[in-house]
Amino acid sequence: MCRVLAYSGPPVTLEDLLYRPDSSLIRQAYAPRQLHKLNLGGFGMLAWDGGSAEPDLPWDYRSTELPVFDGNLRALARKARATCLLAHVRGIPYNTDAGFGPHNLHPFRYPGCRWAMAHNGDLHDHDRLKPELLRHIDAPVLKQMRGTTDSETIYALVTTLLGQRAGDADGGELLHALFACLRLVGDIRRRLGVERNSALNLFFSDGEAILALRYTYDFGCYDVTRPDSVHESNLGYLSLWYTTGERYQVTENEFRMSGRADRCTAFLLASEPLTRDTTGWVEVPEYTALSVSGAGSDRRIVSADIDIW
């Protein structure tokens, strides 16, 4: 399974977010502490810097190299800072049918759409579902699709469901479109008889706000006649954690959020905790949507149950 990191808060170097923590996103690519699967499909990120030229336009970096060996990424990370980051290491099956290539790297961000998206999980039987799902994607959005993944299909569906509001939809409108997307995919799965466990941990950002879902279709449904076909990462509910405070920094030789948690000027969301000390991290409950909006001392965290049955 993939790994995702999302940050919003005071400026932080990309090195402090991606490399230096004990269980950094880069380290999770080859030595994860949870869901022990290597993530060998490449790295991608969008990083916003409010002090840069065209602050609404993020740094866009992606490479199929293993990020731990990517000297260009490390050099950039030492110099660049971000007030918001959406980063992703891609996990793929260990075979030649995995759809490896730069066109399938996350995050996705179509021109004209306010929100970028990354995904952790997989939509089982995507090849079978895709023709039906594509019928619900508007032609202008279809023209922007470049990859072959279930993740981009979901992003294109959400973009279509946002409609004319895709360029300036707020978090509430995005959440409404996401719930509509989950219902649509669920309806098509049922119509085609797809009942296998399928995880959709989705992460969205517009350069300031962050919205994430921890969701799985048919959790616990596996093909018991073929236990060899079920990877251990599908046996547990895919994890999602966050930590919040006033600033993310080194304290007593360890990265952690400093300041009061009720003064949420900095927010960090990840597939698994980035630090050895996990006492400041909170696990997002299953079937929950979490949104972070506002800036500075006005930042707000709101959670909602995902009830789309």
C-alpha cells in the first residue's frame, strides 16, 4: 500500500518533513513500522510556499526513482520550505502488470481544479469497474486523465462531481462530492458483484486546507479459497494518524509538535506516525472524514462520520 503525508502550518523545510523524523515518509518507503510492504513505485509531492513567487502554484516534483536514492529530491528538500505539503510514496504489486511509470504518480491536480488528491489503498477489480466508472466522468475531465490507476479514476470522478465549482469549491462542497463518489462507486461494485475488501484512504489539499477520508468498502471480505491472493496489508484497516500544535520542530533531539494542541497553527497527517514517540499522535477512526481549514490561530479541525449506506 502507498504512504501519504499532508502538512499545513508555519514554514518547515521539506527535509524536516520528508527525511529527518525517525519514521519519515522516505524511510517508510523501505522500512515501514506499520503495514510491512515496500513502496517501490516512485515518489511525488506538491509543496506550497506562501513566500514564493505565485504562492498559489505549488512546487511539483515526482520521480520513479526510490526516494532514498534520489539526490535531486534530497538537495531540493534541504533548501525548500513549505507552508503546505501533500506527498506520496507509491506502493505497487511486485510484477510487470503494476502500471509503473511517471504518469501514475500522485498527487493528482488537474488544471482548473482547486483540490489536489493522493490515495492510499486499492480499488479491487478496477479494470472491471473502470468502463462503468468512465461513463460518469465528463469529457473535459477525461481529456486530462493521463494514468491508468484506480486512484486517478477516483480523482476524475470527484472533479466531475464538483462540476463548475471545481475551481473554487470549499471543503464542504468537496466533502459532498466525495460522499457522492463513494456512493456511485459502491453502487457500481454491487451491480457488478464486486465484494472484495477495497481501501480508499483519500487525501486532499488546496495549499492551505486539508481533507482526508479513512474508508474501506466491504472490510473483511476476502476470497477464502485463495488465501495466497490476499496480501497482509489488506488484512488490517489501513491506518491514518494526525498530530497538531503550534509548530513542528526538533525538541529534545526529537521531532514533535510543540506548544498547545488546542492552538492548532500546525497540522500533520500521515499514514503512520513519523516520530518514535507516538503519544502526541491521534489515530483517525475508521469510516471518518477529517477536515482542517483556516490559517494561523483560526485553524479548525472537524471530523464527520462517513455514513453513505
